[in-house]
Amino acid sequence: MASSAPAPDATARMQLRDGELLATREILPGQWLQTYAAPWLSAGARAGQFVHVRTPDWSGLVLRRPFSFNTIDRIRGEVSIHFRVTGKGTEWLARMRPGERLEMLGPLGRPFEVDPRTRHVLLLAGGLGIAGVRALADEALETGRRVALLFGAATAAEVYPSSLLPDEVEYVVATDDGSLGHHGYVTDLVPGYEAWADQAFACGPHPMLAAVAKLAGGRDARMGVARLGRKGGGRVDPLGSTAARRKAWLQVSMEQNMGCAVGACLGCVVMGTDGPQRVCREGPVFAADEIAWDERS
Amino acid sequence: VKRKKSVVTVRHAAGTSRLIEATPGRRKATRARSLDAPLATSADVPAPRAAREPVDLSIDLAPARPGALVLVNPILVASGTFGYGVEYADVVDIQALGAICCKGTTLKSRVGNPPPRVTETPAGMLNSIGLQNPGVDAVIDKYAALWARWQVPVLVNVAGESIEDYVTVVRRLDGVPGVAGVELNISCPNVGKGGLQFALDREAAGAVTAAVRRATDLPLLVKLSPAAVDVREIARAIEGAGADAISAINTLSGMALDRDRRRPLLGNTYGGLSGPALKPIGLRVVYETAQVVSIPIVAIGGVGSLDDVLDYLMAGASAVQVGTALFADPQLPERLIGELTAYCAARGLASHRELIGSALPSGGAPAARRAKDRPSSKGAEYRP
């Protein structure tokens, strides 16, 4: 509606419209997967972006609830979200029935940026963090890339069902109690894939992301990757730009309490190396080197 | 024969937000622009009353400066909830708003408080953004030229920690095209006075208002804090120091805990409470203030429906600001404008101005002959 020329980094414009619930299912204890008919969203949304949904007036809740796109089906005009029931908002959402409508504001935020040269995509998810990277599996497979998903959970009962993943995805599981797959953290599995992966994309609890970021920091040296650049040293892309993110080996999807979700209230910041960064606007996807990992955020 | 129910439609036929870039500066609107658009009428239905007698929602927030701050309608958006006006432009017709109060602006840039900065609470939310902003010069550079092309006036919200801070910021804003006025956030620590908020101290509130008044001829609003022991004193001091209008209220200090970590949830420990929980407090402050000042009052605090708007108007406010409710419903202000128009039309009011102060003991009589209710500082329940 605003007639300004789109910025070079611009993705699809946000819209405020309804989506109709098509299917709702409890895929894990307390975790729900819901599919909505929202062609206006699926047309422009990209993996890593999110939608801000409104709870009803009578709920007494004053804030919307943000959810990453779990899948984006452009052909059928559907998007899905995956959430855990943690409070009144998600409790109400879980009780919605097919046919009911949900007011959605989206698509919001900046998506994962996959380098055009990347052949092997590594996805890292901790628990519900799968909701943040799941859509990228589809996007990467569509463009002919190979995808490995390393998934970590507390116990076998919380492991994301492989039936909900495309067959082509290499799915590796770690559980804290060893009840399924690797006994330990999902981050333990990363060294085995760091040579294979051209790029990695992670979403999960803050300590997990910090640990992965630390691993990624030393990768260039271990792999013997030289940053010689082009003649004259090459162009340095500004931190946070799409071009810089596309070149980053590790991108992370961050989480924070959110207010407006359009960049107005400055409520959802995480501390970045370059000052506070809005998760809703500069994020939720960041290159790992944009985040100040040692500061609690 | 029963008359047909009035139907008023104020939404425009075509996207008016194209005006964001295209409209040449027209700062002083004389009547609600939304009423210029054709109203929804059908040929075989008699024109509803509203179409014959248009409702005038315009309101002058700086009567002492004729024409300086006449809003086309009394629905504003509150500082800190609407950024600089550009963030919501994709989904909100910002040119339909009465005015926009931009994010709090300080002399130097501020990085703000450590996260988390917001959390939801029963019937409200807490925020402790910490006045993150790029500083007044950057705000002017980045947004003033854009604001100057907008039809909707933009009030720059100003914060500081000394009188000199406020004066310097306001001097820089003075005369900048696109800045329609200034709203002072005086709920900031007065570093020179041991960090006590200006808004809690009658002398400091008067002094900062007077200093800013001397520095600019821009319309000047000053924002009351609900934490003041007696808001009437503060309001009188602000009026006496030359403010054009009072906005009331700012957030009320509160906190939340993170039970898993057994620590305060917000990075800054304390945050400002806003949302529906604040509405009765805001209403009380507006009601008390309206009995002691003659300048317009802009009500803020939990506005989420037409009922809230009417309550505030009847308690003595000339206009209202929508804040926290925007987060759930960005299009609420546009809808409130339509609903207020319909309400006035249905009751035969030529303007919402007829409602202002109608619930006061004086029934909205001139300030000099006002009957007064007892102040809340004497206790809410116990009557001597």
C-alpha cells in the first residue's frame, strides 16, 4: 500500500487476514500441528519467517502469539504451525476446531538465506526448535539440495515423528537420557557433519544455539577454509545484510518475548554484537556472528 | 414509522495510504477527511441521518495556538507502540489517524535495557524498553521529511534526564517541517535531583515544562504519571508552566518473576504496566485532572473499545491515545473513528466535543464555575 520502492532485502509484504483451520493434531504430548488455509500467506512466505496470531477478545490476552511457519504449501495454499501448549494462548489455540478462523498477521521477519552454491544443508533442532527449521527442509529439497536434520530432545517421547518429514531427509536423533539415538546433546553430533555441510541452520534453546555457534566459530580453521576473497581482498558485506547472511555457515532462528512483531515496540530484542537486534524485524533468523552469545538474552 | 438504524462507513473506497508518499504537506485539517468520502448509501434507502448531518470529530489540542494542532479526529496512537509511524503502514491506514506520537526520543542515542523487555500480565503487559532510540538528530534525519509529506500530524515524544536535555532536544525539533508538536515524557529520573521522576515532583514538573515552553512555540503536551500522590498538583503546575495540553497517563511501574530461574523476568527487573488493567486508573486521573485544569487532556491507558473512548471523553478528555491494544489489533484506531462517528450520529450529536466532560460534577461547565469531586488522594474507600 505504501508506494515506496521495496528495499533490496524486502520479502513479501505483511498482511492482516484470516486463515481457516483445516487440520489439527496432537503430534507429541502437549505439542500440536495445525494446518491453515491461507493462500495469501503461503504465496509469499519463506522458511524462517513467522506469523503473529490473535487470540479472541474474551481471552483477556493483550498480545498476539508468534509462530514460525512449520510448512508452507504454495500449491494448496496452506501453511502449518507447530506449537507446545504453555499457557492460555496456546491452550485456546489447541482447542480450535477445523473450520474455525484465526486472524493472522504475516509473513513477518527475515527468512533463512541459503547460498545458491550450497548443496548440503544441515538442520539442527532442539525440541520445539524443529518448528523453526522444518520449513527449510522442504525449501532445500525443492531446490535439489541434500538435507540432514539433527534433532535433540530430552527423551524418546518428545522426538519429532519421522513420518512428518520428507523421506529424502537424513534424520539423526539425540536424546538427553539416551532413550533414542545418540545419548547426549544434539550438539555432540555436529562435528560429524561439519565437513559435509555447506551451511547449517539451527533453532532451539539459547544454550544449544550458543554451543553450536561456538563450534561453528572454529570450523573454518578446522576445515582449512581460507578466506582469501577476490582480487584486492573482496567486498565485505555489512553485518546483518542478506548478502552477509547468505555467506554465513551458521544461521540461527532466535526466540524472544514479542509485542508488536512489526518492529515498532522494540520489545523483542536480543543482544547482538552490533547492539540490540529486533527478533521480529532483523530476525528471527540471524547469522551466528551477529549475536552476542555471552550476554544473556 | 421506526427510522432505519444509521449506518456509517468511514473506510475509504481505495487505499488512501498511497498518501504516505504522495500528499503534499497539509498540516491543518479543518474537518474529518474521512467524511469527505462518499458514505455507503443505497438508492432505494433514505439517506441515513449521518449522511445529512456529518459528525465533526475535529479537536484542537492547543487552543492557545490557533490552528497549530487541530486534529481531524480524537483517536491518536500512543508513543512507543507505533514506532515512527512507518512500521504498521502495510496494514494500517495511518493517514486516517488523529495523530501519531512517535517513539520516545532523547538527545543522544540509547541502546535500551537488556532483554527480555516485554511480558504479558493479567489484562495487560509490562515493558521495559529503556527508551531505545537513535537520538533526536537521527530521528529528524530519518523521518522528518517523510512526516512532512503526511497528512497525519506527528508528535515527537521527548524524554531526558535533566531540564537541559529536554530543552536541547526540543530546540532541535523546533521549526523542523514534519514535527507537529512535542509530547514530554516526564516519567524519567531527574538526575540532578537524586533520580526522582519529574512527574512525581510538582516543582520539577513545572520547571521542565516552563523551560521547554520558553524554548519552542510548538504545541506542547506533557504526560502525567499515575504514580503521583496527587495528580492534580502536578497537572496544575504543568498548566501553569504553559503546556498546551496534558496527556494522561503513562505506564505504572510493576514487575514479573521467572519462576524457573527464581529471578525477575524482565532484564531491567521493573517494567511499565499498560493495557486494559490500567483503564480505571487512567479514568480516575483524567477525571481528577479535568476538574483542575482548562487545557485539553489526551487520555491514555487501556483504550480498547468505543466504550473506553466514551468513558474517557465523558471524564473530561478531549482525545484518546490507543497503545497496547494496537499490538493485538493494529486496525483498532481506524475502527474506533468509525464507531465514534456512528455513535454521535445515532445520538444526534454534531460533534464528540459535546461529550467531553459530561460526566464531571460540573457537567462540563467552564473551569471557573466548576463543581468539584473529592480528590482520590484522600482515600478510595474510607470517607471521613
